[in-house]
Amino acid sequence: MLWDPNKDKPVVDEVGECYLKAIEIIEQRGWCQRHLMNGRGEVCMAGAIQVATNESYKLQQRALNLMHTTLGTLISKWNDVPERTKDEVTAKLREIAYAQRS
């Protein structure tokens, strides 16, 4: 049997893909607090998810709702904690992107 390079790759659903895209957006534009997008074009977690899903309102709502439920609080409250860092935000997006969902 031939080796399948995709065999060991984690499976990511459609919402997970949008979280991974949101990470790319934060890495490219920068991350901010207290605004969806600031004057420099930096985005918060919710802003990055919105940009990542701008072509599908239905997917955007699913992604935002799942993040809200998973965090157990409003995304803005979690993102805007003064001690929060960009690395924590991207790590949380990655964690939830690869989480198993039924």
C-alpha cells in the first residue's frame, strides 16, 4: 500500500477553514482591540472572522456563534481583555479550527 501524505493531516470543517483564514488575516493586517477594524486596517478576532467569511453571511453567523459559545462570553469581551495578546488570539482560533465537531 502506498503512503498517503494526507492521512495524518487533521480534518478541518468549513467553519474551521474560516478560522484558519482569520489567522492569516490577523498575521497580514495586524491585530487590534476595541474595534472590528482600526484606522490602520488591523482587525480583532471577530473582525478577522467577518473578513474571512465576507462572501457568506450564513457561514459568518455559524463561525461567530460557535466562537461565542466556545469562549463562553462575547468575542469582544474575550478579545479586549487588556492582557490579551495576538498570539493568544491566533492560538485560540487554531485550537477551535481543529476541534472535533459533530
